[in-house]
Amino acid sequence: MNQERLLKVLVGPIISEKATFIADKANQYAFVVLPDATKTEVKAAVELCFKREVTSVQILTIKGKKKRFGRYNGARSNVRKAYVTLKEGQDINFLDEVK
């Protein structure tokens, strides 16, 4: 896999109440990924960027809502998320990784 592609696969982490709950309970971390990202690319990207071992990856696509702007119809764009499970005993602290 191309290293430049792997650095672009992870758009950013999801920091929410649900994401912190699953990080504490199931050692899973949520990321927003590119719309055409695959499980193997996400696994390789997390291992490259954070130097952690990944055991599994689940990917889902959330369809964008249909919206109206006055008399015009529109839609929000789709969002693709990846839930990454790390090996037991490992974690990602996003505040320390930024430095």
C-alpha cells in the first residue's frame, strides 16, 4: 500500500460521548475515514500513524440527510466511519499524539 494514501485515509478521530464510552469499555476507537477506504487500509493507517496493533475494523457509512433550503432540495454528504479495536493493553490518547 502507498504510504501517502495511508496518511490520507484517516480524516480524523470522533470525540463524542459514545466514542469515549466504547474506548473505555471495549477498547475501540472511532475515526472518520475517506468514502472509499477499505478495512485493510484503515488497519494499516492506524498502525502506521499511532504505532498500535489493530485486531479488528468495522466500517459503516451514514447516509446524509435530505434537507430543504426554502424551495430548493438539498442533501448533506455521506459520512464513512471506522471503529477500530486495538490489542488488549493498548490505547490511543489523542491529546498526547498531537504533540
